[in-house]
Amino acid sequence: MANFQSNLPEYAFGSRTLRFEVPNIRGTDVKVFQRIYDTMLELMNPPLGPMGSRILIDGIFGPETHQAVLNVQSYFGIGQDGIIGPQTYNVLGQDAKAYGGPAFGSRPLGPGDQGGDVTVLQNRLNCLWYAEKLSGPADGLFGNHTQQAVLAFQGDNLTYRHWKLPFDGTVDTSTFNILWISAFTGGRNLFEGRNGFDTAGLQVILKNLAFYRGRVDGYYGQATKEAVKAFQKVAGITVDGIAGPQTFHALGLTNRVFWYSLDERPRSLIGNLNTIVEISSTVDPINHDNNPYAITIAPYTFDDTHTVLKHGDLVVSNINNASGVMGLGTTLERIVNGQPERFFGEAKSPIAVAISNLGPPWIADYGLNPNGSDGLVQVITPNGTLFSGGNIRRPLFAGPWGMQFNFGEFYGLTPAFFSTNVLTGTIDRMTHFHPPNFNGDTVVRQIGSGFAHTGTTISTVFGPQGLVWLPMGDVLYVADGADSRISALSPATTTSSDLNNGLTVYHGAPLNKPAGLALNPDNGHLVAVNQGNNEAIELNPRTGRIMSRKTLDPTPVNPVTGQGSALFGIAIAVDDSGDLLVYYTDDNTNTLNLLKR
């Protein structure tokens, strides 16, 4: 899967002067600038923003990148030399002397460090949901709260972007660089007359929070000042129109997202992705199981040196046997070099799959009996073998149908798996598990009930299916195909009671029997795939607005029989340039497909 660093030399952005020369300068810092420039073109509404067109994000400072630098310099009215030096870094939000220095990115940061660069780190994290972890405005001291915020940031990128980063709570070059393309603001105090990309980032946050109604142009004028003052008044902090540590922290407490972009930003929306590529057949090469349902991505969070399952692997489940009998499939496929390779062959109609941060995949098995009476949850090793106590059976299970992991260790929470029951409309949480005796150790608690569900056999059931867990608020989002609804349960990991069917995020069209559910990691939207019409629907869970939609299979779906329904599983990542990769299973073609730019 993606790795922003690729094979480039690693340099923290801002740590050296960048210019066009032969041979070309190469490095991750060049790649960060290219990514920032591409983001500027979309956020700042050309031709109001820097002129030009999208450039290749490859980490090589060639003629295209030289021209992009000139475009930025021209737009912000600074010396036009095509060199990224102090002046240009400044309008990009890198002030070497901010908060007294040292410059952000000039040294590794960890517990016990202090200085202006720690303040910048805290500011950048404070503009996002990590303000909750930091518990206050930046103070320039790298303490426990800062370490917890860094760990959460690293965990988010490992889990949701599927980028390779260390998970150690310290800030090295790779974490510095990902911060630059995730959190645009916080490198310096912002006030009227101080213009730059960080001002554009501030405008984006204020616009998404409905305090700023002007253009995202990177110019801190009267309209931006008044928006900041309006926000400060509502937040109950000093009203002075200056965005500094206090304001950045208040913004983050309200702006509860991983990384921010304008909600309507074209590149972030799945409806603007136009290329569909068939990645692989999903038919098992040994027994020819077919009808793929689940799709999941192995995270960069476990040691894969001696395991069959590798970082970034795509794993698909099959629920039909070779004769096409629904519910008699038994296999999971690992997609290798464009071909299915059997990973596990002892499942029992594997509907959904989720992989823990330690590597074991968990399977929600409906069961081989059409009425779901033998449904269970299975836990297998990263080598594709069943743990000796890996068959978890509980009275609460009634047609396990959807599954998700909370990656709790990244956020100071108890690790937990969540599973839906399609036959009873309930949600279960599993905790306290230990290998190999998952069946004996795992504690199962019902945390949701009252979800719509119809049907009594695997070929007729609809109910709660797709799950997405987000650490902000410990929220579990649930897609219910029985009444075309997306709901939210919170706090999913820590609740000791049944949360019933939670809060409705969205109900009705254009949702049409939603099945799989995924997070769009570029904007925090939810993406559901419809069994009823083969569309993907993108929804902003913070506003309840439908943002985008995309037909993924042109086959018409019979509303009575369901004939032609293609979609069930979906997983989303970003590539090494930061562009969206939307993976989905297609039951009509027995393939794993990719929607991309």
C-alpha cells in the first residue's frame, strides 16, 4: 500500500533551500511542496489563487516544480526567483523564528523537548481533533499530552490513510512531513496583513465551521479578521482577531477531524474519480468459491517479516461455493500480483473481515446454515491459520454480518471488535481477547439494538452491515440496509449499556440498501455502497449532507429480486501522492475493482 516517503531521500520540509538545478534535487521535502501546491490550486479557487495546473508529485525538483514556485511567489507578491528559501517558506507557513525557534523540522522532537518548534507542533495538532488530547493551548513543552496527541496522529495515518509511519510518539522526518500535508495552520501567529498558505488553512477551518463566508484566498484581510473574532467570541476566548495558540486550540475542539480540506474540494470527492480498474478476480483458485463480499486492507502496524499477510495486502471474502449456492463459501483470498491466492479456507460464509493492529484477521461468519443458527466469529493468524481457540460462539450472535476494529491502543482505549447481527438488528462488542483462546477469553456485550432487519435466510436478509469506527467521540457508524439508514453509536468502546439504535446521521434516498461503509480519509466523509442500485454515496457525518455519488457497476438492479446487485465491500486508502484509492468488490463480475483519479 501507499508510503508517502517512497524511495526518496528523507528531508524535513523547511530544513534546506530548494531550487532547480542539474542534477535535480530529490527528497521528501520536494514532494511535500508539490503536494502543498496541488492543494493550493484546489483550496484557493484559481484563478484567484496561484496560477498553473496540477504538477507531478514525485519528489523531484524539475522545471514544473520551479514554475510552481514562481506561481506561488507571484501570487503572494514576494521575490520571484523560483527558489524555496526563507521568504517562500514563510508564505507556506514555515517561519524559522516563530515562537523563538528552533525552526519546525530542524530536529527530532520527543518527550522532554521544549522550544518554538514544539509550540508549532502543538499548534498544528491543536487545529485538528488532537486538541482533545493536548488539553490546552501550546506551551512549548513536549510532555505526556503532546506524546499522546502525536501517537493518535501517527495511528490515524497508519489506520485510515494506510501510510507507513512509526508509532512511537516522537516526531521524526516522516511525521514532520505528513503533518505538513495534514495540518496547514499553526506555524506562526496569524493576523491582518499576514498572508500565506497557513492563512488559507485557517480560512478553510472557519469556512467549514460557518464563521467565514469569503473566498479561500490566503489573504488575511478584514473578512478573515472578523471571522476569527466571531469564532473567538463564541469560543469564550480573547477576542482580538489574532489566530495564535489559544485560538488554534479552540478551533481544534470544534473542528473534530483528522485533517482538513474544504468540504466541497473536488479532488476529495469520490464522484470526481473517473477511472475504474479491475485489480483481480476474487474466485478461489482451489475450490472456485465466488461472490466476494468483504474487502479489508492489512495495516502497517504489525511485524510482517515472517507472516503470510503483508502490510497493505487486500483481503477479500467469498460467500458462495463453486455452484453459486449463497452461504456455502468458506474462503478468504489475499490478492497477490493481480491474482487471488487462498489465505484461509475454513470460514463459514464469511461476510465481513477486519484486521487488528497486531495482524490477526477477524471474520464475521453468518454460518453455513441458511437460517444463520450456526453463526460465529473466527480469529485467524497472520499466516492464515485458525487459532486453536479461534472459533468464538456466543448466544448473542445471530447472523454476524458486519465487523470493525477500534485500533484502541492508538487512542488510549481498550482494543475492541464490533460485529453486527443481521437477524436481530443488534450490535456486539468483543473485548479482553488473548491469543490463542479467543473463545474462552473474549467478553461479548450487546451495545446496540433496535436496528431495522428483514428476512430469515442468507439470501433474503437485510440489516445492520457496514461499520466505521472513529476515535473522535469513540463513535461507531452503522449502515443499515433494511431501512437505508446510517446511525452513530457513542461511546462505543466504553459504554456499559445498550445504546439502542443510536443517533440517525442520515436516512433515506440516495441511500438504497447500503451495505459496506468506509471512511474517506481525505475529508472525513463516510462512503456507503448501495446494494439497491450499485452506487457509492458520500456523506458528511458532521453535517448530514450528501456530498457526492458514483455509479460503480452499470447493471440495473431488480428492486424485487435483487438481481444485478453488485456491491457489498468497500475500503479506501490514499496512494503515495495522497490521491484517493477506492477498492470495492463486485459480485456481478467476481472481481476486486479500484476507483481512482
